[in-house]
Amino acid sequence: MEGMVVQRAECKTAVNEGFMKLKKLQVAVSTKPQRLSQQLEKAVTNIYKPVANHTVNSEYEKKKKQEGRMVRAQRQVVLDLLFSAFERHQYYNIKDLVDITKQPVTYLKEIMREIGVYNAKGPHKSTWELKPEYRHYQSAEDVETNVD
């Protein structure tokens, strides 16, 4: 609506029988409880029964037994795996590196501290990348300095 207010008007409802019925109905609905409890005649049987060991868990256990414990491989073998992985991508999460190399986390972190840099901030947070001397590519900063 657009316009200018010229006079003040007050509206009141006509208090009649229909209005009073409506108000009683509104009060009755608002005082009615939201949830009702009901007594069951017989026990409810669910189709899902508790299982001691789920199939997913048993498959996971079988896979773990087949792979066995992670054993430290020779340092040069792990380095070769890491360098080949970093040829594909620049940034890796430690979890991904563990999957690639199949090495224990502590051993992998020990090696990565020597050859890599951990990104604690920025867009690549919680990831590892190679130190500049081990990279086979040029970083964006190096490209800018070479152009100037």
C-alpha cells in the first residue's frame, strides 16, 4: 500500500457467538499436549535385532590380518615412494601419505620433517609439501622473480 495517513482508524471484532466459538477452539488447541502417551497391548517386535559383530567389522578385521602390521621399510624405498607421490600432487595429508607408503605415522613424519614442510595455516592447512630444494617444479613466487 502507498499513500498518506489522513485519519486514524481502530478496528474491533464483533463479539458474537461465532467469534466466541473460534476463541474457545483456539484455546482448546493450544492447551492440548503436543505428545501423548499410549499403552500398548502387546510388545513391539522390531525387524532389526542386535548383532554381536557386524559384517563390516569382521571384513575390516580380515583385511587388517591380511595386511599385517606396518613395518618400517628401508629409508630409500620410502623416499622413492614419497617423491613419486609428490610428482603427482604438490600437497598431501599425512593420512594419504600413510596410505601411499604403507609406513607407520611416526616414521613417515620423521622422514617428512627432513624433506618436507608442514602447512599449519593458509589454504593448504594440515598438509605437507616438499622443501624447495627437493621440488621438480617452480613455485609461483619463483616464477614471478624470474619474469622480473
